[in-house]
Amino acid sequence: MDFVHLRAQRVTRIILTAMCAGSITACSSFDGGPRPVIALADNLAMIRPYSMNVALVSFMASDDKDRQGLSKLQYRNLVVALYLNAMDAQYASFRTRLSRQRKGGSLALGLTSLGLTTAVPLVATGVKDALSALATGATGTRAALDKELYFDQALPALLAAMEAERANTKAEILQHLKQTVDNYPLDLAFAELNQYQMSATFERAIDKITADANADRTVALRKVGAA
């Protein structure tokens, strides 16, 4: 292999390494907000001593000593509060990762494509073909991502529906905590906590948007029929 080809390969490796490093830096620079003071790991650690089985057994115990000196009402409210905090922290982490992927990923891919295409005139002829092909591949990947435009535009509506569902479920739980332990025992609270957890899914958000749209359609058709 002659000197020109060796030099071309070396330059290609250097440029590709720089482009990859730039992409990683761009992705990691978008956090979507300050880091939480109480981290997700801390919230998860706080609920470990209160796993469902352990918490239910302690709740049903007749002696307050089995609940660290807490009454059934105090114990139930403590467990529910800890689980709510953990679920909220998990959701906040999900939103942060989603924001980073949307902003950093697109920007990094754009910078990579730009870097590859603008580097072509600066290198020897033996490298141009390789870089041009790589730039075409990066641009093609970006084009594929652009096909997700409709999803990207619909994402705010999906998140709004998701958060509305979470808020409604959380409000119900907080309202139920005002009841006695006989009317709202811990096992029922866990069932609603599970509903709260499941409300943070795109599937539930899509179902809610679809149901609302169908309801609006029904009302609109009635208005048309009565006109």
C-alpha cells in the first residue's frame, strides 16, 4: 500500500474520531433541567424496606411496634407517600432522558453530517470518496429520523395526556388518604399506586386522546343532526 493511501486512511480515522466525539458531547450536553437534589436512586432506596409483601404484613399487624411505633393510618400514609415520590422521580427521569434524546440526538446527527461533508475539501483525494460515502450514510439516517416527524409533533400532546392521567389518579389517591384505614386499607392503596404507575405510558396516553376525540366527534355529530 503506497504512502498516499496510508495517509488517507490515517486522516479518515482522525476525522471520524473527532466527529464521533463531537456527537457524544452534543448528546450529553442536554439534560433538560438541573439535576434533582433527591436522586432517583435515593427515592428507590427509601421504598426498599417497604416492599409490598413486607408493608402489607406490617400494616395488618395488631401491634404498632411492628410498624416502627406508627399507627395503621400513619404507616399507610407513609408508605403511600414514599411510593408516590419514587414514581414521580422515575417519571422525571423518563422526561429528562426523552428530552435529551430528542434534542441531543438530532443535533449530534446534524453536526456529524455537517462535519463529514465540510471536511471533504480539506483532505486528499484518496479520502474524499470515503468521507462522502459516510456523510451520505449520516444524511440518510437523518432522513429516516425525519420520517418520524408526525410522532415528534404529536409527542407534546401525548405527554400532556399522560400527565393529565397521572394528575387525576394522584388526586384520587391523595383524596382517599383522608379516609380511615378501614375504608381505604393499604392493599387498596397499592392497587391505585399501580394504576398511577401505569398511567405514565404512551399506550394509556393514546387511549385517552382517542377516547376524547371520539367523545368530541359524538358531540359534533349530535350538533350537526340537531342543526
